[in-house]
Amino acid sequence: MGLFRIREAADLFGVSDDTVRRWADAGRLPTTRDASGVLAVEGAVLARFAQEVAAESEQTAARTVVSESARNRFVGLVTKVTRDTVMAQVELQAGRHRVVSLMSREAADELGLEPGVLAVAAVKATNVVIEVPVQRSSTVVPGAPTQS
């Protein structure tokens, strides 16, 4: 499992380096040192922490939904709504993630979607692609093409 430097962990959470350091100083996020002696977080530890943070934000998100089947929920602010006579394109910024939804204009109007409105994008997909980016170290990713 890889190591993530504080800056990389901060980028993944959409927070500042200082926030990640505060989490570490408070004992919420265990850290280690990489081969260069730089403060880092093990990938598995970071993944568990991400789940904890997500669970905390789900509990604090105001909503009246009793139950749902969509597991991928993004709380954010509506940043743009483009309407025509039939359809609407709604853009939501959830942390570092931009989520775009196409819906009927009637649905956008009924929901009162305008820039600045707090909303939740619930995503349920039959196909989700997971990609593994090139690692910065010399670690070989199983199944990844090699360069010759």
C-alpha cells in the first residue's frame, strides 16, 4: 500500500495541509515518515479515515430522506443552472468535485435550484469505472503497462 504525503492527503480531502496536520496532531489521523523522512499517511489508514469523515458528514447533513438506495451522496452548493424550455443542466460543487446533472426543467424549478442552494447529488450507477493513476514512486502497479 502506498504512502501519501500531507499535501497529497489534503488534496484528496479538499482541505489545507494545515487541516491534515491538525487531524494528525489531535490523534485523529495516524502518520508515519516516508523514505525521505517526510510526514506521510499510509494509504489504508487514509482510506479508513476518509470513510469516518464521510460518515460524520452524512450524519450532520440536514435532510428529510428516511432511507435511500443510492450510496454515493455528494453534499454541495449549486453553482450553475442552465434551463431551456424542457431540460435543465445543474452543476453542484461538492468539495473538490463538480457534479453535473441533467433533469427536466420542471424538476429543477420544483426543487428551487439556483446558484447558492445547498443540495445533495445522489448517484446510483450501474457502471462505475475505477482507475489507478501512475504512482510517483517506482512502485509497479499490477496489471499496468510497463515502459521499455
